Amino acid sequence: IIQLFVPLNFLGFVYREIRRAMTDMQRMFGLLQQRPKVADAPGAADLALSPDEAGLSFDNVSFGYSGKRRILHGVSFEVPPGRKIAVVGPSGSGKSTLARLLFRFYDPDQGAVRIGGHDIRQISQDSLRRLIGVVPQDTVLFNDTLRYNLAYGRPGATQEEIERVVRLAHLDGFIAQLPEGYDTRVGERGLKLSGGEKQRVAIARALLKNPAILVFDEATSSLDSGSEQAILSAIREVAARRTALVIAHRLSTITDADQILLLDHGRIAERGSHAELLAAGGAYARLWKLQQRDGAENIPAKG
Ligand code: ATP
């Protein structure tokens, strides 16, 4: 019995590890049905970078999911290590596609994506995915305790480490008022968390993983202003000293970005800081006025 038990237990462990690594990214990109279409180059190197080395760049990147329809057209931008770039634009303009290329779920048809100056086609996918943490729009919670769901960012995390990231993610007040605290069961058969609470769990997970690069996919659904403020300051914590790419739907959440790209039909239509883009008086400035008038509405969809 012991001989049988050990391997099964081990398989369970392996399975949980794989699930841990895959779920957030798949969830973020809706890739549950998709297989990666890329493979490691022969002799691909493992790349480990500290946050102050992990700048990223897109160099004249063009890409289409199928040969027929091009989605990105000659996109170039550079994010120095530790800086924050935000991407805004109408639905379908290619924002998530940029993030998928950064993860190398696909290779560009032209141009290159680089991290720390290395073309990501030359580095192992394992190490690439270790470098990048994701806060998806809609986080998966397992039918398990809150502690399990939090520690999933780094198996083996201590209670102290968990409590630290919970404070940074502004979840401590929420957990303190739960009668069972960290042992509260959440997920399908447990306590249902709100969208804002779930996103803060995702932020805590990302903080535990401690990646050099962070991709944050802002939830499209509007949150009440209390949750939005809590999430905003949590994002600032998680993005501090890391290279961050934020896919934003509300301009109010990205006014502090070092650079903002406005994508339109897969092209960078405008770029600059919030102040520069307002001063330029173009599409970004118009969107800003619209969102100020309508409250924190999402960017209107456009065909
Ligand atoms: P949203 O704000 O609605 O999330 P987005 O700007 O992130 O939109 P993308 O998801 O990057 O837009 O999609 C850009 C275009 O690529 C869209 O026209 C979309 O239909 C198309 N597209 C996205 N994923 C695929 C796919 N797997 N296969 C084919 N086309 C795709």
C-alpha cells in the first residue's frame, strides 16, 4: 500500500504544480482550448533577470493569428526596467494580443519581442514564464481555503509571507472580518468573492511569485469606487520596482504610467504620458473627456 501511495501522491503533486503554473495565464488569455504553437529553439537558454535588468521591447512587430488577417502592424515600443507602460484602445484593437506575444504564445510574423535585450525566441519558455507574473481579469479560485488560494502564487510560502502580501494587496481588512479567516473556503462551493476581492487575491499571488515583469489585465466590469481605489493602490505596490504592462479599460487607473500607448486597429495611434496626450488634444484627450463626463465608464467598443 505504501508503494502505491507514494507515486500517486507524487503524481498529484506534479499535477497540482502544472495546474498552478498554467491556470492564471490560460485564464487571462482564454487559451484553455489552445496549445502553444511555439517550441523552444535548440539550445534555448534559461534566462533569469532581476527587475532592474528586465526591460522589454517590441521592435517593429507585425502579427496575425491566421495568414489572412493582420492584427498588429509594425508595433514598436520600449519599456525600460522598472517602468510602467499602459495600453489602451477600443475593443479588438490588439491589446491582449500584445500580452500574448510577450508570453510567446505566438511568434510575430515580423519583428521581435525582447526582454532584457534578448529575443524571446532564444530563451526557454519555462524561464520566460517564470519572469512574468499575470494578474488576469477574472481570477480562478479553487474550491479550497483562502490560504491555499493565496499561496498558489508560491507553494510553500509561509504564513508570514502570505500576511505580508495580503496587506500589500489590501485584503487584510476583508480577511479579518471573516469568522474563519484564512481557513474560509472560497470558490464554487464556498464563499463567493466579489470581482474586486478576486482581483486582489490575484495581486497577492503575483506578489508572492515576485516576478521581474508584471502583466496586469484590468477587469472590464466597473468596480465600485472603494474597490477600485483599493485595487489601484494594490497595483502600485505590485508594480513598484517591476517592469509592468497594464492593459487598461479605464483611463483613470493609468494616469501615473510612464508611457501610454493608444492602439487603434493594431497600430500605435498615439503615445506619451497622460499629460502629454492630454496636451496633444487627440483621441486620448477626447476619450479622457468622455470618461470624466460619464464617470469611470469603460472605453466604448468600436467595430
Ligand atoms: P478587448 O478590449 O475587447 O479585450 P483587445 O484590444 O484586447 O480587445 P485582442 O484580444 O488583442 O483585442 O484581439 C485583437 C483582434 O484579434 C480581434 O479582432 C480579435 O477578434 C482577434 N483575435 C483574438 N484572438 C484571436 C484568435 N485566437 N484567433 C483569431 N483571431 C483572434
